[in-house]
Amino acid sequence: MGVEITMADRPIPQDAIDDLISTVERAAYTSQGSIHAEEIGRIVLDGLKDIDEVAYLRFASVYKDFQKASDFEREAASLEDESATRE
């Protein structure tokens, strides 16, 4: 699933999207040799977590290969726990 699809119909500022893309590009440029798809996925997940939780869950569902509704529930609970910790 592409990043654009995960952000579809979400109120995400263009500068946040640009920053995420720049972060991925910097990681690819500064990596020693080639960068693995898993690393790119992790960078995107980390960025989406800060930008938009719904987009994060959409991307995570594919990246982490969710199989059941409980996978979504577990990931959403994890987001809530992290959000509460930051407050």
C-alpha cells in the first residue's frame, strides 16, 4: 500500500507529507549501500504515527500484515498508550 493511499481523504498538511518524503529520501541517500524495504517501511510508520493515526493504521495493516480485527485493536491500543505517555 502506498503512502498516498494511506493518506487519502485525511486532513494532512502538504508540508507534513513533504517532510515524510524528505526523511525517507535522506535515509536512502545516507545509507551504507542499499536500503532495505523494511527500513523504509519503518521510517514511514514512524512518520505517519506523528502525522495521522488513521493513515498510520492503514499503512501498518499492510506493513505488519494484519490478519484479524484484533490486530487493528492491538495497534490502536498501542497508539493510545503512546499518546497518553506523551501527555
